[in-house]
Amino acid sequence: MKTESVYFSLGSNLGDRKANISTAVTKMDEAFGVHHSALSRNIETVPWGFFSERDFLNCVIVYHLAIDTKSKFKEDACLEILLKCQKIEKEMGRDDVMEISKEGKREYHDRIIDIDFLFCGTIRIHHKDLILPHPLIAHRDFVMLPLLEVAEPMLYAEFPDLFESK
């Protein structure tokens, strides 16, 4: 087992956004059995990828989690982490199902909470349910701005392409 820095982006644009993020952080601490090691400030952003009258609050949170880094088991461990995040989203009332437009693009909607799994240390995964690092990080200021507040040096070293223009 190796301790990895695990990064997530949190966002909310429905209801009491600040309370939603705070609740998600508490639930994540409980689900992972540890207190988060870093939490960026909340930033207000316009919705990305869809129109809405409601702006988002976004932040990035970091955990140090024990991960079995053997080839097969690291993917299983990361998928387990993803499932915990999806469970939290559902517990908090997120019930939207991923929709694809006629053009083949994902359609986004307002949400109580959104938890995106960004990084698990330097692990790279290409699974049908999970790609790490998250493939859209560099294109989303609502992720990059808070990520820059809490990113550890190893992220810059391992993924320089994501940080080169920031």
C-alpha cells in the first residue's frame, strides 16, 4: 500500500451552494475515513458546457489515501473511490442521468453537487467508467483555478502539460 494524493473538484449551483459543498466535504471525510488534507477556497463560476441562470460554487479538495498500487488493484481502488463519490452525490439528491445530444456530446444540467475525480497520485487509468487524470482539467477554469491553490509539486512534475499555461 502506498499513500497517494487524491484530488476532487466539487461544484454546486442549486440551493444553498456553500452548504452543499460543506455537506459533501463532510460526507467525503466520512466515506474515506480521514479528514481532507487540503481544501481550496470556493470560487463562483458560470456553468460550463450548458446554459443556466445559476452560477456554480467550485472548489478542489485533496485527500491522502492508502492505495494498492499493484497494476490490477490500483484500478479497482480508484473505481471504489469513484463509487463512493457517486453514492454521496445520490445521497445529496443528485439524480440526473448522463445524457448525450444528437451530436454525440454530453449534455450538462444544474446540480446540487458534482464531484469530479481529478487525480490519484500519478496513476493513469483508462477505464470505461473512469479516466485519470480527468481528461478535461486543463479546459475548465472552474477546476484549474482552485486546483492551483492546492496542487502539490508532484502534480506539476508528472503532468506538466496540464499546468504549462497556468
